[in-house]
Amino acid sequence: MITVGMLIRIEAKPDRVADVEAVLKSAVEQVRHEVTTAVWVASRLGPTTFAIFDAFADEAGRRAHLDAYGGALREAAGELFAEPPVIEFADIVEAKLPAA
């Protein structure tokens, strides 16, 4: 059962939008190998705005994912992002997921 999630909002520097999109597209390969990440979606919300939504069975899975990738996100921030990413934690009320 999925119980917790995380929404990360990213504002790309206008001249680095393609780079941010490329980083997000390449990140999915790493996340596919994580057993604790049940859902991972990278989306584009506007011309320079992106978001990542992750969902996990429990807090330990969410923490492990953040520990594994939080540093890389902070490193990319100075070079690619117009401002630091905003990370919001969420409790999942209910979810419809594809059958495994």
C-alpha cells in the first residue's frame, strides 16, 4: 500500500530548460531499479517549471530515496535551477496504480 509521497517543484534557468529535461529523462533509469519507489513521475508544468512526484509504501522508503538523490538535486540547483527546488512531503489518502 502506498502511504507517503513527495512533490518536488523545479524552476529551470531559462537557458537550461533542455538540460533539466534531459536530466529528468535520464533519472528514470536509476529510479526503475529502486524497490522502495512505487511511483515516480517527472512532468513539465510550464515553459521553465518542472515537477517530480514520488510515492512510497512508507516513510523509510521516502527517506531512502531522498537520501540517495537529494544531494544530486542540490548540486544541480546552482547550475541548472533559477532557485532552489521546493520539496513538499505528502500523505497519500488513496491511489489507483497499475497492477503489478
